[in-house]
Amino acid sequence: MSQKFYTSREHFRKLMDGNTLKLALKTGSVAEYEKWKGQLREKITELLGFSVMQTAELNPQTLESVQMDGYTRIKMTIDTEPDVTMPFYALVPDGIKAGEKRPAILAPHGHGSFGKDAVANNPSFPELAENIKALDYGYGEAAAKAGFVTFCPDARGFGERREKNNQGDTPEQKLASSCLYLNVMARGLGTNVAGMWTWDLMRLIDYAQARDDVAGDKIGCIGLSGGGLQTLWLSALDERVKCAVISGYFYGFAESLLEMHNCDCNYIPHMWEYCDIGEVGALIAPRPLLIETGTLDGLNGESNLDNVVPYVNQVRSAYDLLGAPENIYHDIFEGPHKWNGVCAMPWISKHLMDSI
């Protein structure tokens, strides 16, 4: 007799397919959209567990400063909550004059990156160098070389913020993440990894705006994969992000997260009852948003672009309603899961640098 398995996946998919989103996007009128936006932001803030988080004095500390080609890489820390410290690199372009304020970029990383070192293009061991090359991961350095004061943080569970489950020094442990470990602990306390990441980036904006060399009203966020996840949630909730680039992370939740089962950091209790990715992206409107999608990106799901384009078009409907259709661009490129950057870097320069 052949072995039979009695699984629940089909049951979950039917639940999602039959689910009427409690806060589905409303674009009937500007007033209706603005009311909906406020309601969804309030709900997402609740589901991300912000009520559990506590503000602390930032207490910025400088640990190291290294002159690089065209910029200085400064290793720093800030406190994002009491007893929670976030290390990051501040990449400061050469030639900033006294009193000059530059636009700034937050460049969160994704998985398999050793945190901040990948986006700052700091290949400290061979396996990381391979990942940087394969995924074109050095977009933080690229932003600094384009003239932006750039911040490359370690997300909780990565780099120097790895938890005890993978704090070893082997390449595999350095490139691993503590997402599952953190989420298991956090959910029982009313929060989750995505919420903690978003909170930390908001605190990093607080720090950036306090710097003498940063134009506090010209801050952007760019990220690949898990960095795209962080960029999405941050930009959706924080109007201080004036321009965003989400790469390798924009697809329907059911097919790409439920069917494929991605990293634990994607799963937020009750979120799928209220919205899909199109709703979250629509919260960014009308601020400039570029979405990168590789035609060979396996994370798009089984139907590939058919699980991406309809959700981008849903976001586009919010931009159309608000009279800003030129502020959203979908860069579909031939290639795998990676940072493309061909349109992205000119995009952020146009919307943040050229407006000075």
C-alpha cells in the first residue's frame, strides 16, 4: 500500500481564496482612499506589534572609520529600544562641504548577506563575496558613490545581531539568519520580526534626521529581497520615506508565501485577513516608488509575472487616483532574483538628488 499524507495546505489555500479582505484597497475617491489608508496603517501598526516596543535614547556611538574609494565607511551603533542596539555603516561621500546637507538613503539587506556588509560591498570572506557578486548586492555603496549619505544597518537576526542559534564563525553561520528563532520568541510577546525591523528603521531615520550632513526631508529607502520586505513595510507606514525601491519582493501572498513557504520573517499573525501586497504598496502613494522584478525570480511564484503584475497594477490605481501616475515604475528585467539597479539608481537620484 502506498503511503498517504493528510496535509492542510489545500485547506489553507481555500481559506485564502475564499477570504474577503477586511481592508481591501478603496480607490473610489480621494477621500475614500485617505480614510482607507488611515485605517489600514492603524491596523498594520497594531499587527506589527508596535505597542510592545519602547523608545530609547538613540545614544549614537562611532566604532570605526575607514576611508574608501569616494566615501568614508563609518561603523556606528544606535539604541532602537532599551537594551536593543543596532550596528550599521554610515557611508559618507567625499566632498561634503561644511553646512551642506545631502539626501540620505537607507539600504536594508536581505538574507544570505551577513547583514550590512553585503550592501556596503564589504566582502570580508569568500562566500560573502560570491553572494555580493551573484545578487549585485552592493547597492548601498552604489548610493554612496552617487552622492547620498547612506545607512546600511544590520537587521535583527543578521550579521552582528545574530541570536545564539547561529553565532558561530563558519561561513554558513555568518550567512544564516535568526528569523525563526526571533519570531518564535517575539510572537508570544505580541510582536514579530517584520515589526521589529520596521521599528528599527524608523529609529534609524530619527538618527539620520538629526545629523548635520543629512537633508531630513529627502530620505529614501532601497532594498533587495528581505531588504525589499523591509523597504515595503517602512515606506508604507512612514511618510518620511520620500522615495522607495523594492527589488525582488513584490508578489501575491498566497502563491509566493503560503504555497512556497518563504522565511519565517514574512509571516505576521492575522495580516492576510486584512490585506495583500497590493494594499500595502498602495499606502506608499503618491510618493515615488520603483519595483524591480526579475523574469527568472523563483520567488515570484509558480505563475511568475502573473503573480506580480496584477498587484503592481493595483498599486498603480492608487497613484492614478492621486494624480501621480508618473511616480510609480515597474522595472521588469530579464534575470534571476537579484538587484538590477539599471533604472533604480537614476530613479532615486531624479526624485531625491535632482530636486535639491
